[in-house]
Amino acid sequence: MSKPVLENYEITELDNGIRVVSEYIPFFRSISLGLWVSSGSRNEEKRISGITHLIEHLVFKGTKKRSNKEIAIEFDSIGADFNAFTDKENSCFYCDFIDTHLDKCAELLFDIVFNAVFSRDSLDTEKKIILEEIKMVEDTPSEDILNYFYETVLADHPLSFPILGTRKSLEEIKQEDIIDYFNKNYVFKNIVVSAAGNVKHKELVDAVKKNIDNFDSKFFKEKEPAFLKEPLARKNLKIIKKRINASNLCYGTIGCKRSSPDRFPLGLLMNIIGGSMSSRLFQKIREDNGLAYSVYAGNTQYTDTGLIDIYAASDPKNIVKIVEIIENEISDIKENALSDSELERAKENIKGGIVLNIEEISSRMFRFGKSLLMENQILPISHILNKIEMVKAIEIQEIANKYFNPERIDIVIMGKANKRSFK
């Protein structure tokens, strides 16, 4: 019995450096289209932290051809769902629409991203809006603590900068900073156009070519190299005093970079620790002891480094006990072999999440675009699933000992806590 083909995509690199990737799914009536830029908060200087996210806002405020209202009307008139996001290493401008509107949506995306006006009035307005975003994050401890965690673990590494920037950095950003940063980073060699759905590859390539015919020569420049540096892991304890009822905890350290062979065993380790409802920490901290409502483990990779973190929120009197449980479970994994059933459950949990995720066309578009942009390749899903399946229990133990060395663990607590309790 033959296995189903999970993906069937095509890639074309244009003479100007833009890469185009698409997957034709004929039984869909929709298309998910994204314009990806390899520019994120890591490309910024500290003085202008948040400028990439600010540009993401500004491009929708008007172009040389359209006002912000006209942009909204044109997308809405064809029933398109459009949006954008900024991450640490990239930005994406995307829309989902009925398959008869490919040319229109491609033209709109290219106009928005490459013909933005960046007026002073719009700059002032969007700064105010982003300040409100920052306030929302500050009012959400589970999000706010991550900014402090990145800052603590990564020190002055560019990945430590908050995506939204800070009040001070936003105030510093001027119109000329926007234009200078845009001209350096939004060049064709930094661009991937990704699509999935009822779209034929040649039609997408033709639509891209048609929309870049008369573009200014500045977009044909060489791309600015990202500052790559593998940060050193250190032992830190940071407490952020905040008047909140629950203390929020981030426990973790530097993980592995995207290209590391540790990627798959480390992913399995973090799943076993806190990646699902049957994970060790969810069961011990929440189900057995009732110490927290929310507890989970994260594992994020970047070009030159990564982060692993364990998060929990609880009454301040429980935090020391929660840290003790975390360290006991990690010690147990280091010292004792995993059972076959626990390892198999973690593998199936991760594989299930991957396969379920690619059932949505927008998820497929995101996967193709980000992979091609950041890794210059797209690993087949079958390859990823096979890599996960091949991980042995002994590798999990080795990875636990390698990354969870007590001398490289950072603990960040937001809320009430006493440093002397963690000596």
C-alpha cells in the first residue's frame, strides 16, 4: 500500500533574487498568499528597537496609489482576509482569498509592501497604537515575562530585543530611520513569495513578475547580512517586582540553533517535560498537586541559537515548590531511562501536531515561506517525521544532561518572590 504524498510544491528563483514557492491543491477554491521578508527584530539596533514591527503597521497606512481606506475597501471587496506579523527573524504580509482573485491580491500585496508612503502623520498615529499594544503585553504577565526572559538569557544579543520595541525606542524612531531601514532590508534578495491552494505555479510566477516590472533599482541591491552570534549560557536569577496576584515563572536556558542535529531530540525532551496534557510537569504540577492552572515547556530555534523554557504561574508561596518539581523531573530524566511508552507517546504527539497543522492551506503557505526564507530549503514532512521517529531514549538523556546543566539555567520570576528562597 503506497503512502499518501503530504506535499507537492514547486520553487522558482527569479533573476532579481525573489524566490517563489507554491503548492497546487486543485480541490480547494481558495489561495493563501504570503510575501515574506527576512527582516525581524534581530536586524535592528537597540536605539530603534521595534522599527520592523512599526513598518509592518505603516505599510497599511497608504501607498503612492492608495489610501489606507482604499486598501481596506479593495481587500474587503473581494472577500479577502488580509493581515501581517513581525517575528524575531522575519516579517510576513499575507491574505487568503477566493482563487479567482490571484492577480488582484498579488498586486495589492506588492503595492502595500514596496510602495508605502511612510508619512509623518501615519508614523505618529501608529506609534500611539503600538504603545497601546505594549500596554496590553504589560497587562498580560504570561507574555510580558517572555520579554524579560529573552533579555536575561540572551543579554545584548539582537534576538533579545522585544519585537514591539520599548517606549523609549519608539520615541526615538524618525521618518528618516524608517526609510533608511526599509531601503537596507526590503530588497528582492530578502523576499520569498509563498502560496498554497488552487494556484498553478506558473500563474503565480507570472503574477510576481508582472508586479515588479517597473520597480526602483534600490530593490535590486544586495541584502544586509544579519549579525550572527552564538550567545553564552550563564546562570541568572531575575525577579521583576509587579503588583499581580500570581507569580509568573520562566525557567530555562539557551537551546539549539535551527540547523543543529540536537533539534529533534531536544524537541522530544521538551514535549516530555511539558509539551502536552500527559507531560510530566502538567501531571505533577497541575493534576497531582494543583499548584498551577497553566504550565508548559517551549522550544524555539533561530539561525544561530535557540531558547528552551518552562512556564508556570501560581500563588507566590508555590513557586519554590514548582521549581523543585521541575528540577526533580529533569534530574530523573538525566539519571533514568525513559520508558518505551513515554517516548512513543511524545513522538506521536509531536508528529500528530505537525500533520494536523498542514491540513490548513494557510499553515502550508507559512511553512513553505518561512522554511525557504530562513533555511533556503524545505524539509519534506516525511523527512521530519522520520527524524523524530529515529530518536532513541539514550539521546533524550544525553540532551537533558547537555542543556539542563545547573550552571546554565536562568530563572525569571514576575511578581512576588524572594531571592533568598532560591539559594
